[in-house]
Amino acid sequence: KQEVTQIPAALSVPEGENLVLNCSFTDSAIYNLQWFRQDPGKGLTSLLLIQSSQREQTSGRLNASLDKSSGRSTLYIAASQPGDSATYLCAVRPTSGTYKYIFGTGTRLKVLA
Amino acid sequence: NAGVTQTPKFQVLKTGQSMTLQCAQDMNHNSMYWYRQDPGMGLRLIYYSASEGTTDKGEVPNGYNVSRLNKREFSLRLESAAPSQTSVYFCASSPADSVYGYTFGSGTRLTVV
């Protein structure tokens, strides 16, 4: 059964730092991996979608990489800002079973001004 | 704004009461999903509809029913609410049930007392 793990569960960094959030998954048979942002009391906003054939995707200060064979993805945030404070979730879409996204429990990020 | 709309945003129910959570998308997506989010457990799939006219159980379907009313709307019904169903419920949609990412609604926070 596919499992998705995000470590650490929480992270505090000073403003301006570059940081990396980690996501690992147990089964490499996936269609894609998606990173989301969730603000307190809000829904999920899609940040980046990486297909299984891709190695990385970039959007502004965000860069997500995928190493399917090792079951890992990282979300790199450059020059962090207080507005980046949120919970970041990764989800993988398996190629077998119900084919639906399986989510990690997230990393709660706080960027200190 | 185009997207996924959920109603209501907040609801308090007494044990045994019933209610229906509504979800509508205006992106002409074929697939729709209901998840619940609980602290420390991430998002878990309740039911999904790969296309209009079809519905299937997800990971935690007990105590729930769904209706795919048309291509736009996918409702979730609690027939006899229990305190264990206190959660935040999210609806999501996707162009198709395969390699595409999800778009989420803003959620319904449900408390069962």
C-alpha cells in the first residue's frame, strides 16, 4: 500500500532563507506528484504538478523535484517570506488501485520576519 | 472566479441528524472527489466519481453516501451523523481520472455534537 511521509512536521526559519521540504513515498509506480499549499482554515491550493516522466517543475520562487526510483520529492522555496507561512502537502497518484491521490500529513512552515 | 464551490462553509449537527454537503465545479471536469481532513491523519478519500453517472468508494466510505447529480455537481450525504464524522470536508475535481492534478474547494467544517 502506498504511503506518503513528510518530514519534518513543522519548521521555522528566518525570512530570506532558502529552504527544502521533503516528501517520500513507498511505491514508485505513480502517474504524478502534486504539491499543495494550505493556509489555516482554508482549502488546498495547487503549487506544482510533476508528471512521472519529469524531473522537476518550477514556478516563481518554487522548484519541485522528483526522483521516482528513490521515492522522493523535494520542494525548494527560495528567499522565503512571511507570506510563505502555511502547511505544505504533497500527494502522489498511484498507477494501480483506486488511482486517486494519496496525501502526506504535511509540513507546517513558519517564516519569521 | 472559476473553480470548485462548496456549501455550507460551516455546520454544526446533533448526533443522528442528516445533512448534505454540496459541491459544484465550473471547469467542465469529468472527475470529482470527496476527502475528509483530520488532524494528524492527512486527507482521506471518502468517495469519488470518475465520470458523470459513476461513483465509487474510497478509503473511508462508511456512514456516507454520494450523488453525482450532473457533470457539475457532486454531493455528499451524512444520513445519521456521528461525532466521529466531525472533520473538514473537501471536494476536488480533475479533468479526468488519470494524469491530471486536482483543484480543491475551500472546505466545509463540520462539527457533530
